[in-house]
Amino acid sequence: MNREDMFELLQDLDGRYITEVDRKKKHGWIKWLSVAAVIVIFIFAGCFILISNRKENAYKVIASEVGKEYMQLGATMPQILYCNDKKIIMYDYIGIWVYDFSKNNLVGYCDFRPLDMTQIQGYPYVCVKAVENGKFVEFYMSDNSKRYLYDVNKDEFKEVATYDEMQKASDTMPDVSADHSLSEYASTYQIADKTYISYTLNIEDSANEVQYKDLIILKETNGKLEKFLPFATGGEK
């Protein structure tokens, strides 16, 4: 083998060696990047679960505390503001609450009392309206001295100067109490084909004192009646 052939061979070996080293380095970086990505995903998943658990526990505390309070019977009794197969939004003079049927738990609560907006009767009184099919709730004083917008999904509210005219009122729920009543204490509404919603109170006589834990949401689907307790130990059925 002459000197030229030897030089070419060494060049070839050197090139292949460098390429192999580069390849291993590249694969090593890819491996560690993959491991790092998996770790980040686990961290985010853990944080999400932790935050979700904290929120769920917070709602259970709210449900338990509100459940101990006494309800005012009569014109200021709770009203069903909006309902679909997944959730129901109700309100009375203490505020707005959102209950998730699948989770059997409160998922939202907006307290009117710190805002000094408990005047359901008289003048000025509090007006409450669901818009965008239950995505938001507008609540305001009838003299327009205060206006708030409650974001149901975020469980947050803010004071606003005006309301977005593009927001549409939520679909109306036909009152079918005359033909298909589920309760003697509240109206019955049809929210879908053969699906009805109402609520009752766990008392024998309406003159008795009743607490919010005694409120029972009634949901009938295809003749099957389900009961939900939003303020009793976190809302178990």
C-alpha cells in the first residue's frame, strides 16, 4: 500500500468515526429531550390534578357551609335560571350556584352578599339573566347602579359598565308544570325531549324552617327520576 492509499484510508476512517460520534451524540440529546418532555408532562398533569382536587374540595366546603343556612320561603325562594343535560344554574337572594350532574358536585358559586345585592324584592331589585346558553350570567340592579357579569365556566365575575349586545339570551325552558309537575314547591321545566327539571324541599310543612341542605334537584329523563342534593355533604345523590 502506497502513501496515497494509506492517507485516503485514514481520511475515510476518520470521517466515519466522526460521523458515528455525531450520530451517538445526536441520539443521546434526543433521548434526554424525550425524558425531559415526559417529566414536564407528568409535572403539568400532577399540577392539574392538584388544582382540580383543591377546587373540588373548595366547592364541597362552600356546599357544606351554605347548606347550614336557612332558606327564606316565599317569593325569594330559589329559581332555576338555566339547565341542560350537564349542569343546572340556580339563584336566589344569597347568590348564584352551578351544579354539575355528572360530578354530583357544585362547580360554581357567586355570592351576592359581599356585593350588597340581596334585594330580590322591592326597589331597586336584583335582575338575573343567563346568556349564551348558560356560559354567562348577567346580574344587575334594576336602577342600573351596579352591573356584573359572571363567567360560569371560569367561576369568576367582574363589574362591567355595559353588557355585550352580541350576547344572546339563553334558550328558554318551557314551563310544563300544568301538564307534568315534579314538585309542589317549584315550577317544572322541559329541557329536552322527555327530560324535565325542578326541585323540591325535604320538609313536611312549608311553614317549617328549611335549610339549603334540604333542597333536592329533581331531574326526570324518559320516566326515570334522579335526585341531587347540591348543598348536602358536597352534593351526593
